[in-house]
Amino acid sequence: MKTLIMILALTGFAAAAHAEETASEKAETTAHDAKRAVKKSAHRVEEKTCMKSDAKCMEDKAKHRGEEASDAVSDKAKEVKNKVDTK
């Protein structure tokens, strides 16, 4: 009986933690994904056509990767916040 109560309690908490995104939040997520993809593509083209010294090109490449990672983290944080807010 104790095991049954524990299973019911755990599955109940899991169901409560699951939240659906609203349509506007899904659209925002899609827009963020598209924006990141365009930015990433532009960075790759810029890196391929770099006519500066190797060191400067590598510096730009590292800067681009940092920007892309920062954008991805901030977008994911917004998505998590939206999921938590819909509870």
C-alpha cells in the first residue's frame, strides 16, 4: 500500500510539472530558432570569406561562437520561464 501511494504521488507531481506552451510562446520559440539560424549562417559566410590574417579570422570565429552560445542560452532560459509561467 505504501508503494502504491508513493507511485501515485510521484506520477501526480510529474503531471503537474508538465506544462504546455501557448501558441504565442511556440511562435516566439520558432522565431528565436529562425533568428539564430540566420545569424549562424551569416557568421559562417563571413568566416569563409575572411581576408584578414589567420589570427584575426580565428578571433572573429571565436567571437561568433560565443555570441551564438549566448543567444541559445538566453532563448532557452526564456522558453523555460514560459513553461514555468503557464503552470
